[in-house]
Amino acid sequence: GAVVSQHPSRVICKSGTSVKIECRSLDFQATTMFWYRQFPKKSLMLMATSNEGSKATYEQGVEKDKFLINHASLTLSTLTVTSAHPEDSSFYICSPITSSYNEQFFGPGTRLTVL
Amino acid sequence: DAKTTQPNSMESNEEEPVHLPCNHSTISGTDYIHWYRQLPSQGPEYVIHGLTSNVNNRMASLAIAEDRKSSTLILHRATLRDAAVYYCILRDENAGNMLTFGGGTRLMVKP
């Protein structure tokens, strides 16, 4: 299957700081990127969808000014959690797809802990 | 996306077959049935998908009921590495590409 990387895999930060998570599709061009988050023992919840070169579309209840998404190239997308608070502690997972696909690939996830 | 219903958890013995059920009574004609699994502290990975006919691949088999209102993921010989949360998801090919995850079934494999 396709190779998707996320960096960092784990981050601990102080409340009020910003954290940037990178997602790379290593062997295919991602025209669309989905960002999910997952709280402990819960399922994945879609946060936003971005297409390369355009603004992201956010799901209801997700603040676009808090979770900044940049999808400037077909192989890289970033999610920045601005002014992080303890309630933002979660497992963040990216999912890049091509314009035609049968299976959706997922990154390995980034575990964010905000103290 | 149409809703799916799965048991919260199941147990299996190592090297025995496992049948993971999924109900999707409101499935529409354009919905594909996808199965993904998520190992602890990892992103989900694709397992198998189908539309009407049963499907086999190296990981599992997918048995789809004739009326398509239910399906079963079959792991032929469970290993300890198969312990994961298994998600049954319906994806409408005409309504966008993203997958919407339900609660899934947590499979525990006993040695």
C-alpha cells in the first residue's frame, strides 16, 4: 500500500503553545487530504478536508482559526494546533488520497499531549 | 453515509477463524462496504472492500449477504497481531471520498 508519514509521532507541549504536524504522502500525489482526530477509546472524527492549493473545509464544531491546515503541495500537508490547551490532547491522523482510488490510506498518527 | 452497527467487542482464540459481523440495513445501491482496522496507537489500515459479491484477499474474506443489509469479515486464522479495532464503513462512491468511522469492534485474541 501507499506510504504515508507523519511527523512528529509524539509531542508534548505546554498550554498556549502552537504545534505543527506534518503529513507526507511518499509515493503518490495527494490531491485531497483528510485530517482526523481520535480521543482515547473513541472512534476517528473528521476535522477537515483540504484540496491541494485551496482552503480547507472544516467540519462543524472545528475552529478553523485554531486548527490551521496548509496543503501547499501534492505530497505535503500540515496541521497547526494554535494556542493548544489540554482539551486538544488527542491522536491526530492524516489521510491523503488521490483523485481516483479504492482504498484510503492513513498516516501513523501524531499523539499530542498538552500540559 | 448510511449507518453501520457492529458489536463493541469480540474475543477469539489464536489460530481459530473469526467472523466479525456488521449490519447495514439502510445501505443504498451505490454504497461500497469497506473494512478497516486500527492496531493500538496506529492509524487505520485497509483490510478489504466489496459491493455485492464475496471478496477474498491475503488479509481476509468479506461475505456479503444477498440483500446487502449485512456483511461479515472473516479472518481465517487469527493471530495475536490481528488484535485491533475493526471498522465496517459504507462509502457512497457518488457522495465524496471520505470515510466516516463508527464505533467498530474491538477484537481480542487469546493465545
